[in-house]
Amino acid sequence: MAKEKSGIHLIAEMASVSIGTVDRALHGRGEIKESTRQRILQVARQIGYTPNLVARALSVAKSNTRVGVCMPREIHFFYDQLWNGVLEEARRVGQLGIQFVNRPIEALGEGDTGAFTELVESGVHGIILAAGNPKGLTPLINDAEEKGIRVVCVSTDAPESRRSSIVCVEPLLNGSLAGELMGKLVPRGSKVAVVAGMLTTEDHRKKTDGFVETFRRHCVGGKTVSVIEGHEDEDESFQKTFELLRRVPSLAGIYVNTVNCLPVCRALMARGLAGKVKLIATDLFPEMSPYFQKGTITASIYQQPYRQAQIAVRLMVDNLTNKTHFPPAVCLSPGLVMSSNLHLFREMRLADSKQLDNSTQGLL
């Protein structure tokens, strides 16, 4: 009885190519038609074949493949989870010989053009980027792509650029979900407001647009009376929200579409309006938990930051190692966090684990 074919022999037979062609397609070596490469990769996926990681690691290591990462550095909040996703995936693919060159910036949209330029000049083969300054970054991204340096945006986009892909929770959908929820929480004719980071940032602007349009549809006579830009600054966000609550005492709800809602919570408490004004936040971190429990935060739209980063790294690595085509976009579904399901989310579980570890250490 003839031995049943498997692995690259089966792929070669199913794709009607030679074993050598299969090897080149799987390991990114030599010249091969793109249509042939994609046919081989499709067959490999169909049979669940994974190339030998050791062989692939040797191949990639010889080329000194390097991936640059440019994202904000934020302790405890959204970008901290993005970095966790990148760093853990970087460790996972370390066996492939890929080096990661990290260029963190202090805040979204501040210094990203300089950090991006540094990464390009350092000779990286791809860049994972949170594009807080799309206007300034677009020509730089286009120039990098022309040089063969692939760019994957994560969380926020530079949509006019020729970047290879974007991984995000679609911001218009995020804002629309918040707008529909708010419209069902507050009475007819209610006045609400939006606290954003920067409307020049694609993510914040589209969230705002989605919220305003959808709230109007779901709250008869409802109106968004103010859109505040807090510029990711806690003091500025607090002061502007505090003044808004004085200026519009009948305000029924606030949607915070940036990643730090704490100054808005403090402003509501300072005005004695915590729990009276419906507050819909964006994303999740441990410091939000008490505000959920007290009812200051009604709900939050969860953006899966850790997962976004994981996918961005995997897309980049698959392209650099297997020449796999980038999808134009990977849009994750937003989640809805309320006090009853708060404990189910990754950020809360990690915080609970750390507290348990600390308490256990105290007993030793």
C-alpha cells in the first residue's frame, strides 16, 4: 500500500506544484508568482499545516527582520494593554528570529512623526503604529510603504495614507453603540455632551460623529449640546467638564470617547451629580471599578486593546515570514461593560490576580 502523503508533499500535490515551490512559498524564499504563493498558502491552511518553526526561524534570522512599534506610553490605561499585547506576542514569535524595536511616545499625537522617522531610518522592515497625528504621519507612511516598509495602524488610523492595514474597533460603530444606549437611558428631549481627546484624531472624531447621529435617532428631541476636547490631559478634562456641568445644569448624560474617564467622574462627584448624570465611558482599567460599583459610570464600550495589538503583530509577522497578504482592515466588535459583567473582563481579572498575589506574599 502506498504511503499516504502529508505535509509539504500533500500541499504540492493539491496545489499542482513542485515541493521546491511549496518550500519557497511557505518560507518566503526565492521568486514565485504571487498567485501561486497564495494558492499554496490557501491549501496549507485547508489541511492545517504549519511550517517547521525551526527552519523558518533560521530563514528569518538570516535576514535580521526587525519590526518597529510606535504607540503612546500610558500607565494603567488603554495603551498599557496595547503594549502588553505587543510584548507578549513579541515573546511568542521570538523563536522566528524577529526583533522588535520599540519607540514609545508619551501621549497620543505627540512626537509620533519623529519616532516614526527614527524607526524608518533604523532600517526596520515593518512598523506597528497608533496614528494619533494622521495629517503629519500620512506622507511619512506613504514614503515608508514606497520603500517596502509595511505599516499596520492599530486602534486609530491614518485613512488617507497607503498603510498596509488597520486593526481597530470601528470607531463609528463604537460611538453609535454609545449613542443608542444613551438614547435609551435618558428621557425624551434630554441634553447630553461628549468628552473627547482630540477631534483631529480619526478615532475620536468618528466616535463623536457616530454618537451624535445615533443619539438623535434614539432619543426623541434629544440634543448633543457640547463636544469637549480634553487633549488627554486630566486637569483640562476635569476643568472643562466641571464648567460644562455649571453651564448646563440639566445635562442628562456624558459620553467619554477617550481612554481616561476618571477626571470626568471626579467632576461629577464635585458637582454632586455622580449617578444622576448617565456616564458612558470607553474601555476599561482597574481604577474604573469603584465608579462602576457606585453607579458613577453607567457603562463602558470595550475596545479589546490587548487583542488589537495581538492581531496587529500577527499580521505583520505573517507578512514578513510567509508573504501573506494584509487584509485592508480588521475590525473587532465592541463590547458592553456594566457593573454586572465587570468581573469577566481581562483587565479586572489581572487586577484581582495581582491583589491576590500581593496578599499571599504578605502571609509568607
